[in-house]
Amino acid sequence: MEHIKRDAPRMVEEFAKEEQSGIKKIVPSILRKGIENLNLSMFDEETKRKLLNATGEELMKKGDMLEAEKAFVLTDNKEKLIEIGDGFIKVGMFSQAIDAFKMANSKEKLSEAGERCLKDGHIPEAIMAFKLVGDVARLNKVGEFCMEKERVDLAIEVFSSLENKQKLIDVGIKCVKDNQLNHALRAFELAGDKERLTGLGDVFLRSGLLNSALKTYELADNKMMVQFIKKNFTDKDFNSKVYM
């Protein structure tokens, strides 16, 4: 009995080595087949998890992080997904890093990635990260930053995602002043500001841009001006500028 107790740790270790050896023998076949084409239904859940994790580890060694990511997603291996995300950050692949942190469900890492992206000027990625975290304060900060940097398209995206109508109106007003009328149209439309849409329609009309004027009046639900344009201008007018 004593010798069994004495040899138990060694026996457990040897069993673990044999099991690991068996898993390693299967991994090359999995790599050839590909994660997406794999059928592991013949294994129990624990064995499947070990096989997929071992495959993910091997793929990481080979530098195939995206395929490794697929394996770790299947096993919900958050630690390895975060490791992959950190690797992507180091080489400037911020979108891929954010995807990895998202799958790891790590709000902390997403926030860190968002701050890093904002610092390095990767604004769309910063927006993506802060949206996933639901960080309203930081998103507003990004929106203001976009306004300062004349990235009104991104500012509109941010304030739209926050349903911040007043900020959208502010962006629209600035765009009208800067003659960025299409951006102004988008901002006022998202803000649902029919009065300012009508005003913008008037600007388009005075500029002879009948198509844009008609579209804007329709968005403003200004039936009178829609009828005015349709009753007084022909297809020929729509294909050329008509100044009022």
C-alpha cells in the first residue's frame, strides 16, 4: 500500500504525459483540416477543449494568430484571446486586437485599446472600442476630438451612436458654415431636425441643386416645397444647375 502512495504522483504525471502525447499526435491532422472544417463530435467536451487549445497554441507558434483565435474562441479561452489581442496591439493591428478583446469579453482591455487608438490617431478603432464598452463619456470625448480635427464624418458617427441630437445639430450647423452640405444633411437627418433640414433644402435650391433640394425637403416632410419643385421643374432642369 505504501509503495502505491509513494508512486502515485509519478503515475499521475506519466498518465498526463501519455494523454498530452496523444493530443499532440492529433494536432497536425487538425492543422491540415482547418478549424472551420473540423468534426470533433466523437470526443467528450474535455478532450475537445484540450485538442482545440493545443491546436491554438501550435498556430500561435506558427504566427497564425487569426486561426489560433478561432480555436480559442471555441474553448472560450479568454487568457489566450487577450494574449493574442496584446500581440496585435504591439504590431499596430488595432482592429484585430479589438476583435480579440471583444471575444475575450474584456472591458478593461477594450478601454485600454481605445485610449491607445485615440492617442495614436486611429479614430475609427477608438470609436469601435468605446462603443463595445459602452463608455459614453469617452465617446463624447472622441466626438469632440473629431470636430477639432475636422473629421466631421466620424463626429456624426459618434454622436449618432449616442443619440446626442444636440451635438448632431451643432455638427450640422458647422458643416453648413463650412459648405460641407452633404455632411450637414446627414447630421440634421440623424437629429430629426425638420426645421434645419428645410433651411438646408433652401440652400440647395438657391444653389440650383434640385436633386439635393428635393431629397432634403422630403426628409423634412415639407410637402409644399416638394410639390413646388416637382410642379415647376423638368427632368432637364434636374440634370443641370438651376439658380433661383
